[in-house]
Amino acid sequence: MASPPVTRIAEIEVIPVECPVAVPYGSSRGLVPRRGAGIIRLLTDDGIEGIGEAWGPAAVSRAYLDVVKARFVGESLFAQRGVAQGILAGFYHFGTANGLVALLGGIDIAAHDAMGKRLGVSVAELIGGRLRESVPVYGSGGYFTAEDDQAAALARQLERAAAAGHVAHKIKIGRSPKQDAQRCALARRIIGPDAILTVDGNGNYTADGVLESMRRIADRDIHWYEEPVAPQDWGGYAQLRDRAPIPVATGEAHYALFDHRRIIDGRLAAVVQPDLTLCGGFEVARTIGSLVCAEHLRISPHCWGTGIGLAAALHFMAAQPSYPAGEHVPLPAMLEYDTGDNALRDGLLMEPLRYEAGTLRVPEGPGLGIALDPAALKRFAPA
């Protein structure tokens, strides 16, 4: 019997999208007036389209694509992992914490979307089996804003999230330990004693500042303290591993597999947070997931971009086992769900992802199970 024809990559492009926000908002490190991303469109020689997302400025992704696209075109759709690894090996002087890795992740997501369509299965089935149809999420908001009254801005965001049915929340802290205590106290009053509360310092502290912050907020039942120190402060993470009174979560600003393995092997965090649009896509995230299971840690992907990256993270979580838990999972793995002013979350898709009382439904259909709205691509095109 003759083998079926090989599906090959014919074209890859980066489509920039961006939108303004009504009031600038963000983290302890600063505020953002606009949201943006690079959409990856991959076409095969037999007419299949796959879509993905690359973290960071689209212009940077385009520049890297100019360098590496020829290595992908003409290769088997199912061999893109080897192509990506060859690129990292060949351009080793570039390092592994840059827009190249984000681009490769976006291509990987798009390739998996196309593979699923080629085989007629969802990406979740493709990467290990569709173990669940919905994934619990936490409302990622509680931002610092450009408004004068930060307490009122925080209260408004949390009240809206609670009214939408969120039972797990994340707020931004990290400007000062005293203010951290005030924000956590306000958050706990609004969401109540039973809701999950996590905090995110975005690496704005040194380790001694984090410990002071943790001492001030530990009595507010903080589920985890995210990005306590800068991404490359390995000594700081080790110090917190041994002294922190609150579980640490990190990984969103760590690229490729190498830094995540360092986090996992060193048990520098209780919760590992890879971003598929930044760390290298499904192939890297799946390995991170396996290492997390092997080290008996938890995983909760970072997701702060468009609906495409969110859909990819949903499929990843749908296929992620609950090991070591059995039938009863005491702490279900949660996915980040951005509740900020971000039209790119829902506005790019023909059908937005379905949020239902603290969970997101995993899209149905082959591939990622989503489709871009052509009119939206024009609407969100940079001026």
C-alpha cells in the first residue's frame, strides 16, 4: 500500500494586531496603554491553515521570521519540532530568551492547529488525549491603573470579576510591602474568605523585599505569590524556597526549556507557569508538564495575550494529567484568564471562547477549534 502524501509547510507569515485600552493599566513595573501580539499564519501545500500566537512586538517576530522561514518552508508539517531545534542549535549565539523563541512557539502552535485539522482531531487529543472538557480559571485582574484612587480601581475590578462568577482571583502587588498589605486586605474583604486569592509582584522586589511583603500579607490566605523576584535572580528564588511562608509561582518570563528545568529541578517554585506563546509552544510545554509531574509540582500556564494563545493553553490543560492526584483532585490546576480591558481576547475570533462560572470550555472541532475573524484582523491592524 502506498504511503499517503506528506503534508509540507508552504508559507508562514506574522500578522500584527493591537488595540488601545481605555485607561492604562498594568503591574508594579509599569502601565500599558495598548495591547498587541503577533498572529502566526501557517499554510500547507495541501491548503490547510494553522494559526498561532507569538509573544511580544510583531515587528520583532517578523524580523526573526525573515531569518528562519526558509528552514521551515518545504519541510513536513509534522517535523517542525526538529526544524525549531535545529534553528536554536544553528543560531546558538542568539541565546534562548528572546523573540526568536517566542516566534518558534507561535509557529509550533500554528503547526499543531494544522496537524489537528489534517488528522481531524483536536489539539488536546493530538498531544496526549482530551482528559476534560472544561478547565478552571482564575480571574487575572486587580491591576494598578493610571487612576488616582488605586483602592477604588482595585475594588471595581474585583467586584466585576466576582459578579462574573470567578471564585479564584489574582491581583497585582509589588510597589511596596505596606501597599501590598492594604491591597490584599481590600481584596479579601471583597471576594470573601473562601475564594482563592493569588498575588503577582512581577519581579519588582529583591528577595528581602519579598520576604517583608510576604510577612505582611500571609494572614490573608494567599494561594501563591507569583514572580516574587526578577526572572534571573536564581539566588533569590533559592532563598525564598527555603524561607518563604507563601508558595511561590513563576515561569511566565522564562523562555525555552532550560530555565524551566532549572526551576523544576531546584524546586524553586511550587507552581510552574509556562506561557506557550513565549516558551516554545506545545512541544516545550509538554516537556515542562512531564517534568512538573516527575518532580510532583503544580502547573498553571501564564496567558496574557489574544484568544489564540488562550485557546492553545486550554488544549494543553485539557491534556495535562492530574498526577499525583487520583479520583479526587484537592487543588485543580488553573489557567490564567485575563479580565482586563483587552479586546484581543475575544474580538479576534469568529466565536469567543466560552466562559462559564469560573471555567472555560475547551473548544471543539479539529485543531484549536477556533477561527480568526477576517474583519477583526483589519480592525486591529496597526495604524
